[in-house]
Amino acid sequence: MQTVKMVITGPFSSGKTEFISSISEIDVVKTERSVTTPGEKAVKDATTVAMDFGRITVDDDLVLYLFGTPGQRRFDFMWEILAEGMLGFVVMVDSTKPETFREAKSILETFRAYAPTPYVVAANKQDMEDAWNTDDLRIALRIEEGIKLLPCVANDKESVKTVLLELLYSILEEMES
Amino acid sequence: MPLQGNLRDFSTTQLLNLINLAGKTGTLSIFEGVKTNDKDAMGKPKMIPGAERARVGFKTGKLIAATLGGQDGNLVSVLNKTGKLTDDQARIIRERARNTSDKALALLLINANYVTQRDVVSSIQQHTLEVVYNLLAWNEGPFRFEDNTLPPPDRILVPIDLENVIIEGARRIKEIEQLNSHLPNLDMALKFPDNPREKFKGIHLSVEEWRVVSFVNPKNTIRQIAKANNMSEIEIRRIVYGLEQAGLVELVKPPGMADTLPRTGAGRPGIRPPQVPETVVRKLIDRIRQI
């Protein structure tokens, strides 16, 4: 059986676990721990420390695995391990939290350095009133024109499907070029 | 939807760059930050907006007005501050023309030969720029950009290209660390953006900036440009920062530089992407469409 892997990365609380949960055919295998710092606790109670793991079975011979990275820098030793063999990656950004944009850009650059695979940026929480729109986010994050920056709502399956499909289209385009 | 955030996360220069590139119309307000007991997503104390420190107006990406909190910013004050009206003249005009709009007052003053039209325009421009240069140095405070909100209609608005403001603002940024962190690798090269003719139209560059611009070529590293111009690392960083923030140049990898960016951690060499046939990707696409 062939397995392929995509990585879902982004800052703490950007919606990675939710993204995978929305589309995975199995209950997402979560490796969460209680949040220890008061700042992080204000955002959510538990955080991913090693990885989240989701699966989409294509047929008897092919399975797609989705790996969500831990968002906190102190767990970044896991990132390179997760990046090994990835077909492409999604960078999740919380569009309502400009304080995380710099971190998102830094994570994006780190993953680009790991492997020259295609990637897309998912501007999560676009259903929230105070979300920055994608045009503004592109400028704020300095995302080149050729890179897809997609509006996303991580708990909406259709939105997640669109993001994954756009990533796959980018992978296909690169193969064909 | 308003753009909001804190200058500690998204600087004034970045905001001006965004407004310029997106051609936005609206009003940017910057506030005193009132710390709360809550933490933001990065663990820093969350701030809520307090008193307004500054208000800046933009129209289709151009700076058109700016006032600092506590300043009235009306025409008489501006002309007085720039020396076009004496203190006595300003006091008398204020008393006599209390309910006159700035536009009407300007006409009266020009017709009475107190000032020329050029005096009015240059004074307002100078005032606006001083306010903006002042707030470029602010590195903390909540901000909010309201789309399509403009200054009161009686105000005289003088459009100013933001590229020059950003360049001048960058000239005034002294923090070496900031420049270093923005451009850590001097072995990158520079290239012009698409439509360079359009971007350079009306731009006023310093001699040093022109010297750098004349060497812009993806084959020349920034280090080589600095050496050719006898510039220090800080000088070249400052100039490249200004030019890049104004959208006049872009950073690129020179030919021959490793395809992957510098790694952030120690460890194994760069990871190779998997060799997956095109048919597999097509199968994945079909499957996800069906979900």
C-alpha cells in the first residue's frame, strides 16, 4: 500500500487540529496536553505537543495522511521529523490575530527550508467579524503572488476540502511544469 | 471589516505599506494601549484601545491628512506652526473666524494676501508629514483602520505619495537590530518589481539610494552592492529596507545560491520531497472531491 503525507502547520491556536478533524475519516489521533502558560491558557486549554494525525483512504492501495504540527516553538524539534516525505503543506493563519502573523511567516519560511514542496496558506476564521481579509493578509505576510492564499473556516468541511484541493492542484501543476 | 491590531505586532511602516499597496481609503486611528489581565495568542498582555493618540486619513492609498491627539490641526494652527502666520495674526484670525471652515478661511487668507496657495498646501503637507514621521517611531499601541471613513469635508486635503513617506520613515529608523532581523542575509540579491517605471514615477531618492538602485540586478548580492558603493552593512541594510518597504525592489536568491532557504535548526540536510506519480495526485483529488 502506498501512503502519502501532507503537513498542516501554523502558529499556536491557528486551527490545525480543527482543520484535520473536519475532513479526516477517523477520529483524529490527538497528542494534546494541558496548556501550562497563562497566556496560552487564555486561548485554549489543551495544545498539540507532538502531532495530530488524520487519514483519508483513497482505495485499497492508497492512503493520505494529514499531520498537524505542534504550534508552539518549544516543540519545533518535531517539525522537521513531520516534514520528512511530505507531498506539500498548508500554513494555517488565524486571520483575527495579527499578533501571530510574524510567527506564521516564520513557520512558513522554516517549512520552505525543510523541503521545496508546494504549499498554500489558509486564512482561517474568515467567518469572524474581525478577520483580516485575504488581500490584506497577503501583503501583511508578504506572500508572493504565485502562492495561493485561501479563505478558510477550519470547522467547515467544504472549506477544508477547497484548501486541500488547491494544494493538490499546485502539486499537479508543479509536476506538469 | 476594520483592520485592527497592535503596533508591536504590525508596525506603522508595515501598515503604511499595506495601505499603499492595497490602495485603501479610510482612517487609521492609533490609541493609547490599556493593558488588561488577559493574554493574547503570543502570551503578551492584551491591550484595549484607550485615548486616541493619532488619526491619519488615506484616499486610494495616498496620505491625505494626519492629526495627533490633543492637537486641533486646523488651518490657522498649521500656518502658525509653519511660520506663515505670526502668533498675533493667528490669535486674531481665530477670534474673528471661529465658525469658518478651513477651505473658506484659506480663500479669505489668500485673497487678503496673508498667504499664498502654495503656502497653504506646503504647510498642510509639512504638518501631515511631521505627524506621520512622529508615529513611525511608535512601537506599541492598538490601531484600527476603518475603511471609507474620511476627514470632515471642510478640511483641506493634500494627497501625498506614501512611498516617499515610507522611505523617509525608514531613514529615521535607527534600530540596527530591527534592520538586521529584517535582512539577516546580505548574500541575497535585489530585483525590480513588475512595472518598475510606474513605481518609480514621482519618487525622490537620495544619492545613496540611487547608487544602490543602479546596481539592482539578480546577479549582484547586496553585499557586493555595498562593497561597490563603499557602504557599511548598516547603511546598505537601511537603504534596502526603505526601498523594499516602498515596493521599489524585491529580494531574490542570486543564481547559484542553494535552492532551499537557510535552515533554522541544526540537524540533517534538507529533506527531499517524495517521488509520487501524477496518477496518485489525481486519485487524491478525485477522492477529496467526493468527501
